[in-house]
Amino acid sequence: MEAKNNNLLLEVKDLKTYFYSETGIARAVDDVSLKLCEGETLGIVGESGCGKSVTALSIMQLIPNPPGKIVSGEIHLAGRGDLTRFTEKEMRKIRGNEISMIFQEPMTSLNPVFRIGNQISEAIELHQETTRKAVLDRTIEMLKLVGISSPEKRVRDYPHQLSGGMRQRVMIAMALSCNPRLMLADEPTTALDVTIQAQILDLMNKLKEEVGTSIVLITHNLGVIAEMAQNVSVMYAGVVVENTDVRTLFANPLHPYTVGLLTSIPRADHGAGKKRRLNTIPGIVPSLLNLPVGCRFSDRCSHVHEPCHKWEPPLAYPKNGIETDHSVRCWLHLTPPDEG
């Protein structure tokens, strides 16, 4: 997938992040490449266990070692170079300041024994030389920015005193407190009801426009992708299986896994007085310790044929060559080695 403009902010090249155990090597992220331009949102979508969160943690250089390790690849942030070569001390200056992350579950990400005001102000104090009053004013300003009422009082609240939606807003306030260039949002609407989900997504879109932060949005919800992202990468079993812009993905999905995800979404226009069973993708994501030979989706694919069990397809542009900005990892659309 090519960048839509020349202001490339993040480029991940051939990233491999493995986890080592007595039972074997789990290739959680295996040769993943991504691009994100300034002011855009890149969606990463897939089932649980596909490597989405590990990709984000690799960008943040937060992979626990042991058991995990970035084996190879590059993570380039504009103006900073390859983050995989940074020391921990150098990364501490980047995290929270230039790259921030909204973690999946705010109740476990927020420290229960500290007031939310202290947790937001910590990043401001760490990265910006300023007075205590200025830090407090900035903290209150951030709570107000994310739509929390009475922010002057809320800064003294503890996480358990807030609803799930308000805790998520606090996480967003923390992530944006130092005006980062890049925000990684890992399932930011998980466990929230649909009304609060819509509010959080509207808030993120609004803040992206106002603050100018680019977003990598990790989710399993294609509806969220349709509303939020400009480009999308579909991940399966540690690899990207399809890369394109959002409109193209919904209009012309190529990979059978992507098609399966799209056809399993409930649609209001499918009613018409008739009961209709939702499509499902059979089976489960394979164990990263025991991946199938050839295509990683072959055991669940209804279009599987001989090459799928022999070779793992690369991520490449389709053999018809019509869409130059739409890459896929599937032998239905690529030429197998014995046919080349």
C-alpha cells in the first residue's frame, strides 16, 4: 500500500517479533510492513491472536524481553530514524511525547491508587519543562478537551469513581497530553456500549483534526474501520494478508479472510421479513507455535487449492495489475512459483 502523500510519518518494514518458550517459537508478528502519513488513520483489523497488539507494542518498543524479542525489521518515525536501534533511555523520550498509546482496557491501564490528575500530569512533567501550576492547568485543559464535565473536580477522582466511558476519555487525555505526532489506539471502544462507542470515536476524529495527531487504530470491528480509517491492513496469524484504502476494501475485498470478515457483519437490509443466518469463518486462528504449511489461512478457506498447501504467498499486487494500491497475500490473485 503506497502512501497517499509525501508526508510519511511512520513506516514499518519487514517487522518480525517472536516469543520464545520451552514449547517453541511463537511468530506473533512475522514480516509485517505498514505505512502511515501525517493526519491520517491507519486501521489494523483481524481476530484476536492475529498480532495486532504485538505490532503496536513493537512500535512502542514495549515487548517484554524475555520472552519476546524484535528479531528483525525496521520501524521508522519521520525525523527520528529507526526506533529499533534506540536505547531504552532514548525511547523514554519518545514514548508519551511523540508516540502515545491507548491501551485496550482502561481499568487495568490506569493505576487504581493514584488520582487521574496525577496520572495525566506525569507525562507532562516528564516531557515538558514547566511549573506545577502550568501542569495542573494543562491537565484540566486535557480533561475538558475530551469532554469530561467539571474537570477541576475530576482531577482529584480515582479511576474506580469513573464510568467505563469516562475512563476511556481519561486514557485519551493522557495519550494526547503532550501533543504526540502518533497515537496507537488498541481496541479503544472494547467493553463500551454502542452509545459510548460512538461518542469515543467521534471524539477521536474531532481531536485528530484539532490536534493534528495521526492514528494507528487496532480493532476487530470493521464498522469502526469504515468510520475512522483512510487505509487498512488486515492481519491474520501474524502477517498482513491485505493492504488497501478503506473504500477499496469494502468495495472489492480480495483475500478470502477479508471476505469472510465482511460477510459476517450483521446488516439491516438483510431482514426484509426473512430469517437469514450470518456467514461464519469455520475453525480458529492457528497456533503460532504450529502454523500450517503454505498459506496460514488454508485450513479455514473455502477456496483452497493445491498451491495453498505448498507455498506461503507473499504480500504482493494482484496478477491482473488493475489496482496498483491494493496488495494481497493469496494464490487466488497471485501467480504460484510452478506457474510463473
